[in-house]
Amino acid sequence: MKRFQVTVAILAASMLAFQGCSITQLTIGATSGIIKGAFEAMNRETDLELASQAIPSDLKLLDGLILEAPKDKSLLLLGAEGYTSYALGFVEDSSAPRASLFYLRARNYGLRILFKNKDFKDHFKGDVADFQKALNKFGKDDVPAVFWTANAWGNYINLNRDNVDALSDLPKAEAMMRFVLKYDPAYFYGGAHLFFGTILGSLPAMFGGDTTKSREHFEKAIQISDGKFMMTYYYYAKTYAVMTQNKTLFESLLSKVIDQPANLLPQQNLANEIAKEKARALLSDESDYF
């Protein structure tokens, strides 16, 4: 009888533990859906001040959810995208060190998804050839994680070009973006083309820059978004137009961003408004570049 009572007690405890785990998982699942909706709503926001005040609390809530569910792919992907976007839109221009920390946090969230592939994790710190071989083990379904990881990493490198260790990682970030070009070149409004247009248009030829290829990538990105994603025009002006000293193109591209109509791309209203603010600032500093 005592043995039976002990067995029942163990089963009861196990059921309670299971129920507790299920309740936690259900809560996280429901909350992650709300967070995803909040991010989508924020992307449609046109008021930059409202967005800048609201996003940090959403990101910290997301951090908390990830602590409770550290292997949840959807949460990690939101973390990679969220911190990258926040750093680019609201931090980079005022504090490069803070933006760098956020870019690394975004990259590391993305890597936690990609490291589920043991071969990639094992070769991540190896040479570029081994890194590329491991990257080839991924497929089209992995494009979002690869893209946002590389995007965050590339932005971090761009802010730390005087850091030899950071700059030495650029070939790996480029390899990841070539992966995106291979499997889904249209992903995030041609984001991989925007990446290469910016990189190739901002580096001197002796360091791998290529203005001809840069322009080709920018034009492809514009074509993919039907000319509605304004960040492409902004970086086109900031890199290619400045590198080629094409003042007329510089002014034309930035004017296009500034003069964009409202709700041109509703699901990216916030990004387009950020691009507009950045374009005004860049245009006001025109004499520094020409």
C-alpha cells in the first residue's frame, strides 16, 4: 500500500511539473505571437518619436521571453531583426559604441539559430573555406536567420572598420549574404543586394570596392522593391554617389527619399521614415562630401 502511495505521489508530482512546463510554454507561445504582432504594428508606424520610445520595452520583453525559451527559433529571429533595426534606426547616428553592442546582440541571437547545425557551429571560427562549406549545409528555409545574422554582423563591422579583428570577419558576413542571393535574392526587399551595393560602393578599389558592381546591386534592389524601400536610395547616395563623386545623383536620390509619399510601403513605414530623416541629415552635410 505504501509503495502504491509513493507511486501515486511521484506520478502526481510529475503531472504537476508537466502541467507547469506546458503552462509556461503556452504562455510563451501566446506572448510571442503578441510580440510579433507588436513588431509588425511598429513597422507600420510613421511617428519616429513614438517608435523610439516604444521599441526598447518591446525588445526587453523579447529578451525575457528568450531567457525562458532560449531555443525558440521565432523569438531568436525576432531578436536578431529587432535589435538590428533598432540600432540602425535610432542608435547608430548618435552612439556607435552602443549600436555596436546591439548589433552584436542581434548577431548572437541569429547565431543561436544557426548553431543548431552542428557542422556550422564547429566551423564558425575556422577559415573562410571551411566556413563556406558548413554554410552550404543550409537551405532556403534558413534564409531569414542567415540574412539577419549577416546583416547585424555587417553593420557591426561597418561601424568598427578600424578594428582589425572585426574587419577580418567581413568575408564571412559576405559569404552569408551570397548564400541569401543564391536562395532568395528578393528576401527583405533585396536586402542582400543592398548589402553588397553598400559594401562595394564604400570601399576603395584597392580594398575590394567596385563601383560598377555596387550600382548593379543597388539597381537590382530598387527593382525588387518596385522602388518603394527608401533605405536603398539612402545608401545608394551615401556610398556609390559619394565614392564616384556624382553630386547630381547624390541629390536626386536623397530628394526622392525626402519627397516620398505617405504609406508608400505601409509594412515598412517606419524604415522609410527613418530613411527620410537620415536623408535630410546627409543632404545638409553635402559640402562634407563634395
